[in-house]
Amino acid sequence: MTGSQDLALYVHWPFCVSRCPYCDFNSHVRAAVDQAAWRDALLADLAHEAVLLPDRRLTSVFFGGGTPSLMPPDTVAAVLDAAVAAWTPAADLEVTLEANPSSVEAARFADLARAGVGRVSLGLQSLDDAALGFLGRAHGVREGLAALDIAQSVFPRVGFDLIYALPGQRLEAWKAELSRAMSFGTEHLSLYQLTVEPGTRFATEEAAGRLVIPDGDTAADLFELTRSLTATAGLPAYETSNHARPGAESRHNLTYWRYGDYAGIGPGAHGRRGGLATTRRRKPENWLAAVVRDGHGIEREDPLDPHTRAVEALLMGLRLTEGVDLDRVARLAGGEAPVDLPAIALLGRQGLLARDGPRLRATEAGALLLDGILRAVVRPEPVPA
């Protein structure tokens, strides 16, 4: 479990070469970026968090985006140097960077490794050129696999993302693609079903009837196939969409799911600082101006009441294969855990939930129905006294 003095750091780099039609992340396309100004602003934003989070052990740093593989390696190095100066680094500090698998960015991998990155997550997204075109990706399969080869030669830890449940995708096609993906020997796979998010180009296409994603039954079959194939290959799911060899899980993301503290810097970054939720300004120019003016890019700091913290811990923790500790959730709530005990008992009898002492988890059958289970089990409002 995450220690009370442990801290993770998330660094958001918002820029991309182009915007993918499925993406609702805080990503922006700009013709030019003042790299020196951005490096200075990230360092200032980090320094602000360091003052408010003294005497912490830094367990992980995650550069996300956007496309952080577009960051100059010397900016990455400067941020890491500042982070380990501000906090005590864990002996096994995990430093992850998300990367696009283009040849231009792959050429920077060695420099990024020298800057201190030890783990890279590649956005391959598909091993089919037609699917990559549909997803709006700028790379092809050959270029992506070449970047994967370079990453595996440079970084100690490598994983990549794939998107499945694409329009018209059949079980046999996904089985062949996933089997090929697992043959590359990476330690971690993030496997996401395509979802249509509000405000994206895909949402517009779906509303116009030009995009139809697989129905619920087909999506469920694809999910079950994914869990079965990865488990058999020694890459079991440790979270709803994330699979890894035992010991190779993303320690940074585990901090989120185990409801630990994390500082978030950069445009749109979120953080959890004790009982406070922090949100940075989303638009890059507004964030940059705020840092210059105020010394940080924070837009909001919202106190989280005990019930809200307990609910957040439940919603995050039940995504994990290991489940969630209800005793800890109760401590966060300042009383009882905000769960419906009769619903837990019923779902247990149905084989969808399992309880071992205070630990509650979804079973393999329950993982398929997690959204419904959460609605049934978690009480979003406090029970009146």
C-alpha cells in the first residue's frame, strides 16, 4: 500500500503534432513553443508544490500529455533534478514518459534515457495500418515497431498501448493482434476499448450516424478474450485496462488507484494534496501566464470532505484486481465506509464480488460488470445522521 508520506509527481506536457479524433485529453497543437519559458514555468510550478508538500518520499514521476516525447531532454532532466532536490527520492524511483512511436521522437529516446527516464509507455494504439488511419495516428505499423525496438534497446522498462473494440472488429482479428503484441516481450500492456468521448471528432461522427462502435455484447466478448489471453501469457490484468508481468505494474498509476497523494504540475494537471484536490489552468497560454504572474498554475484548490475522499478511494480501488481495503476507506470517511453492505452480500452470492476480511474486490466475472457494481455498492451521498 501507499505510505502516508509517499508522493508521486505528474508532469503534463500539453503539445501534440496533431490531435487524434478519439482524444479528450488536454492536448493542443501549436506552431511553435518557447522551450526556455516552458522549462522555467514547469520548474516554478514544481517549486510551489514542493513548499506545500515538505518531507515527502518521491516514489514516481510521470511525464504525460499531450506528447511528452516532444519535450527537449534537457527540460526532462531539469524537472527530474528539481524533483529529487525537493523530495527524498525512493531507491527504486520510477520515472515514466509517454511517447509517440514516430521515428522523429524515437531518435530522442537515448537522450531521454540519459536525462533519467527509465520507463517508457509507447502509444502504438494498433498493429493494423488501416486502424491507425481510422484513429488519426501519424505513424504506421512499421514505424511504430521500429520505435518499439529502439525503446527496448534503450529503456529498462517498456510498455505500450493498444485500442480495441473498433468498428467492425471481430474476435479472431483482435486475438491475432493481441497475440502478436504479446510476442514482443514488453512487460506492460495498456489495452483500452474505444469509447466515444464528448467534444471529440468521433462524438460528432457518432452523432451523425457515421461511426458505430461494437455493441455491449461484442465489447464484453472482446474484454473477456483480452483478460484470458493476457493471463495465459503471464501478463494478467492488475487494473481494468492494464496488464503486466508480476512486479512490472506501473507504480505511478498504482498511486492513483490506491488513493495516495500526488502532485500535478503543468496545464490541466490534477493533484491530491492531503485532503485537497488541485487543478491547474487547462489552456497552455493561460497556465503559462498564471505561473509568470503567481508563481504557479493553480486554478482551483477544493477541500475534499471525508465522505468524498472515501468514495473516491472506493471508485479507484475497485478498479484494481487486488481490490480495496474497506477499513482504510472507513478511516477516510471518519466512520463507516460508504458502501451498501446488503448489495455487497448479494453480489458476493452471485460471484461478482469477493471479500477477504476488510478487502473487497471484483471477481473475474465482476470485472466485466464493474460500472454496474460500483453503482450498486458505493453510496455517493452521506447517510443522514
